[in-house]
Amino acid sequence: MPVSIIECVPNVSEGQDRRAVDRMGDAIRRVSGVRLVDVHMDPDHHRSVFTFLGSPTGVEAAAVAFAAEVFALVDMERHRGLHPRMGALDVLPFVPLRDATTTDAAAVARRVGEALARTHEVPVYFYGAAATASSRRVLIDVRRGEYEGLPRKLRDPAWRPDAGPARFNSRAGAVAVGARDVLVAYNVWLDSYDLDAAQAVARAVRESSGGLPAVQAMGGRLARRGLTQVAMNLVDYRRTSIPRAFDAVRSEAARLGVAVRRGELVGLAPRAAFEGRSPESVGLVDFAPDHYLESHLPA
């Protein structure tokens, strides 16, 4: 009988200390039956994205162990970075893959969220398919105000945490724990340091500004590289694929007189997200076969 597989893709507010990131990864590796398949560390965003998968029980155990390491190592009072965030373990999504359902992933999310709230006294918000209210389904809404706005947010009865105390934890912040479909995190680097141009391109391509469906985007500077970036979440790659997003960014950038330097994939992506195009055609010059999600699933 096939074993169901769930993926977990935690986003952590630490992207500059390699030793700390390695320790977090080791917490996952120590859990039997779970595989850590990717770690993406970004010093400008000051954020790392881990991807691991396994059985629901294994992934649940690994997520709890991983969180304990994150809370021990990350101090939000000292954190500054490009990416929006509200906590040390900022986002903890569970994704149903082989023979797993969204209901399965949401159940794991709820159990893990309750465990983190109980053990670490951290406010937890459930989002996506694990949300307790329609106002909390969208991650952007849950994270609005970010870490700096948490003290005020926690005093608002409408934003009482789903689990844990309605009390500001200055070291850990808060955690968004959820269940969702496969999301492709894909960035395009622009050959420019013009922040206005990057932000204009992001506005043109994101859905909320009338751009591509199921695309979230923001423009920012990569100070260490002397470039700007359009960072995108392709929330539904079936509606907007990686090639369609890349072509739109390149077209908008060209209209502003800016060239594209390259693409960047954060984590893994399904083969179908490329719609038959090669990774090189969307700027992924260092793409390896193990960046395909399917390469980590049993045949």
C-alpha cells in the first residue's frame, strides 16, 4: 500500500549565518523517514527556505524538531531583511503530494501549530486550508503589519492567535502555519540598481495590480550583488507558469530600458510549471535535475 507524502517548506528569518542554518537542517536530517531536499539561503532577504518531505507523521515530527532549533537560534529583535516577515519561523506550510489530501496537510498543520504554541509560548496563526476564518486564509493578510506591528495586532480581538498567547514574544515573533497547494517561488534579477524600476515591473506583473493571475510580486534591491530583483510567488503555476512570468518580467523591464540578468528558483518546482520550456530559457543557468519536484518522489 503506497505511503502518502507531505512536503513542508518552512521560511526562516535567518539567511546570513551558515552555521545556524546548517544546525536547523540537521534537526530535520535526524528524523527517520524524512528527507531534506533543498535549502535556499538568501543574505539580502535574510531568509532561508527549507524543503523536506516524507510521511505525515515523519514530517510532523521533523517540523516540531526544526522549530525548536529555529527558536533557539533566531532573535527577531536583531533581524533586518528585505522580505516581509513576522517571526523567526515566519511561515510553516504543509503541502499534500503523493496520496495525501489537503485535509491531511491541514490536520498536520493544526497539530504542529498547537504543539509550537504550547511548547514555545509563541502566537500561531493558521492560514490557507488550515485557516479558522476566511479572513485568515491568505498569508499576506495574516502577515500584514509584520513583526514590528505585532504588539498592536495582538491587542486587536479580531487578530487573537489561533493558538498560543495573545502576548508579544519579542524574540520569536509569531508563526503562520498553514496548508496549501504547490507554490513556485521564482525570482528574476534585473541588470540594474534602480529600485523604482524593479517595483514598477513587480506592479505590472502581480495579480493585485491587474497583472498575471495567481502571481504575487515585489521589487527589491540585492545590495550584496548591486542588482534589483522581482521576487514572485506563483501561487498556481497552472494559471501562470514560470515561462509566462519570466517573459512578462523581461517585457516590462525592457519597456523601462532594463535588461534581465537571470532567473532564480527558490526550492523546487514541478516539471509542468515549465510548460515544456527549458530551465535555461527562463534564466535558470544553474538548474539541476533534482530541482524538479518529481525527482524526489517514489516512482
